[in-house]
Amino acid sequence: ISGYTLTVQASDNGSPPKLNTTTVNIDVSDVNDNPPVFSKGNYSVIIQENKPVGFSVLQLVVTDRDSSHNGPPFLFTILTGNEEKTFQITQQGVLTTSAALNRKVRDHYLLHVKVADNGKPPLSSLTYIDIRIIEESIYSPAILPLEIFITAFGEEYSGGVIGKIHATDQDVYDTLTYSLDPKMESLFSVSSTGGKLIAHKRLDVGQYLLNVTVTDGKFTAAADITVHIRQITQDVLNHSIAIRFANLSPEEFIGDYWRNFQRALRNILGVRRNDIQIVSLQPSDPPSNLDVLLNVEKSGSSHHPMRILLHKINSSVPDLEEILGVRIIDVFHKLCAGLDCPLKFCEEKITVDENIMSTHSTARLSFVTPRHHRTAVCLC
């Protein structure tokens, strides 16, 4: 408790007694009785040789339970293990190189480090930093191109996470850093460490070509990222077809089945591949199943007769299952079959909720789609 406020009353022995009160404030000053503490008891670091002088090796994090005047600024000191003055620690706790590292000369350092606080007298703690020097990177990172399809109900997409860029490196200890062409940074960004791709603000419908690079500090690789933002309208939703798959996740469908499914449908329906588009992907009930909402266009952006499309797909379900190796539970356009009214008096409506956008991403494909809802009402 850092302070107390007492109300003190004095009264006399008269009749009636007279009294008065006063306030006594008591501040409890801090004594430096807590040493600064490292976030870890000891640290292990792996560094590639030939890093430039001044390279940041490690950020030491220190806390002190005392008040501020008995805590920072902290004083860091390397007690042993740094006889060649290869490393130094800034007073912000950053361990940096002060000489070139050569694993053939020395491949292991064990630094004994002390941190002291600003109290009087100062208190201190100790830690060890174990540093291994390995050979510098010899392999260039490999980065995969990514194609992203975004469904927008309207003329623009409001933004969000749209996919993840995948890169690998055969150097076990390489750290990969991603970056985006600066010319596109007003519209998109990429997280430097994870490769997560983000779309900013409102983007118009259309196609965007991004150039993303990844570096391991020595080698750099680049890949093209294509972003398609497609507009769907209520008319598109009214002519869409829902297909329910058994025991399939959205990522499995995109990565393992979508291209083959698209190619098979193209042959069955006699349309071009790009005429078959995913409108929405979402787990069904039960969640282990998957609902895929499709739009099939023909030249001139018109729609094929729904009755013919449904007949062709339903009659080809056994062939599709054999080609894909996955079970198709249902192919439907109308929910009216479950209502007790004549079909001509039944109306179905498909809507999407743009506030619930889902991103399903694999190494080469990513789909960003809204959640869809299907309802049917009897008009009579």
C-alpha cells in the first residue's frame, strides 16, 4: 500500500463536548528491495556467421517490482565470455555484434550478463546467454505464387486478411522476411514475419497483380500474387447452385478437389472453366460437411437455364464422386420440396452476410467469401 489517509478526531470533556477533526496523509516511500529480473533464466541464440557489425542478436527484457526511481534505467554488463569484445549490450538491453563472426575461428560463446537497477544501493540479477555460430545461408528461399478470389456483394471489397504467402528455405535456421512492392502498399500489406496478406480500405472490383519478395538476409526470391475481386448481385445469388459434400473442410476442398471439380463440371455442363465460380464456402450442419455455392455463367454474363444445369449435375453425381473420391450429399437449387405447398407458390431466397467474411487459404489458392443463408417461404 503506497499511502494512507487518516481522519483524526479530538474531543474535550465539556458538557456538551466540543470536537474537531483533521486529516493525516501518510506516504509510504519505496525501498529498493526488489532486484531487476530477466524474462528468462538463461537464453539460447543461433547466429549465422558474417553478419554485419551492429547486428541485433537479442533483446533482453527486464522487469522490476520497485517504483520507477528504483527501477530503470538499467545498467547491463557482460561479466565473462566476451574477452575478444565480440558483443556489446546497449542500455536498452539489445545485444549486438561489435566484430565479425567467423565459426571457423570460434563457434560458441557463453556470456555471463548482469543487470543492475537505479536504486541506492543498486540491486542486480544474472543470466547466461548461450550463442552458437553457424555457417551463413547457402540456399535461396522458395516462394509459391498465390491466386486469390474475393467475392464482393457490391462494387467494392471492404478489406481484411485475404491469404497467406508460403515460402520455404532449406537452411534450417534461416529467418524469412516478407515484403510487398511499395507501389501497392496503399492498397495491400504483408506481415513481415508470417507472410499474411492484408487488403486495406475499400477495393474496387477487378484484378490486382502484386509482387511479393521473401529474403533470408542473404538471398531473395519473388512471386506474383493475383487478386481477383468479383462482384455478385442478387440475380447471381438467385441463379446459384448449392452442392453439399460429406466430411470435407473448406481448405481440403480448395487444395485437393476444387480444380478437378471445376474441370469435371466444365465437361459435364459444356462451359468454359472460368464460367464456374465459387460464390461462398462454409461448413454445413453437421460442421464436418461442406456447402459450396456456385455460379455458372455463359457468354454475355447471362445464366444457363437452372433446370438443365441441375439435371446435368444430378445425373453426373456418381461420375463426380468417382473422379473426386469424395461423397456428394446433395445438389439443390430449391428448398421448396420440404414445404407443404405447390411449388409454383414457393419462393426461395439466398442472401449473403458481408459482415461475416471467411478466408480459406492454401499454398496456391485462397478464397474470401461471405456467409450465405438459404430460406424458403410458402406464398399461399
